[in-house]
Amino acid sequence: MNNYNIKDFNDRAELLKVLAHPVRLCIVKGLIEKGKCNVSHMQNCLNMPQSTISQHLQKLRTAGIIEGERNGLEINYSICDKGIIKLIQSLFEE
């Protein structure tokens, strides 16, 4: 049996916990499909208050899943963890 590093399992479990919310999963899937997106567009798609979406974005950013790029007054978000793209695509394979 291999010598597993428990920290790797903890890190991956934490990542899955962040993704294990329907709104965050939807945001990540949308960013994968669209490439980049701002909060206003997400607000229209998800039909939720901007404050709610911002809270979810903060959790995704803290987990290192997404990053924000400022463009004037708006921030465009995109996926920065390429492994997440494979994970989400495999979840939604038909």
C-alpha cells in the first residue's frame, strides 16, 4: 500500500466542500463555459442578489478556484485551477 500524505486528502476534501454548494457549482460551471464573467452577468443568470453571489465568489476565490481581474469598476472572474475544469466536466458528462 502506498504511503499517503493525509494533508493532500485534507486539501482535496476542503476543495470539494467549497464546491459542494449548488450556487458555487453553478458559478464554476458557468465560468468554465463562458471563460470570464462579472457579478452583474451572474446576477442576471442566477436571479440572486449581488451580495449573495459575492459571498459565494469570495469562498471560491479563497479556495484558489477562481481569480478576479479588475477592469475599471468591474471585476471579471475566471477559473484559475485547471484541475477543477476536469473535475466539473466529469461531473456533468452525459
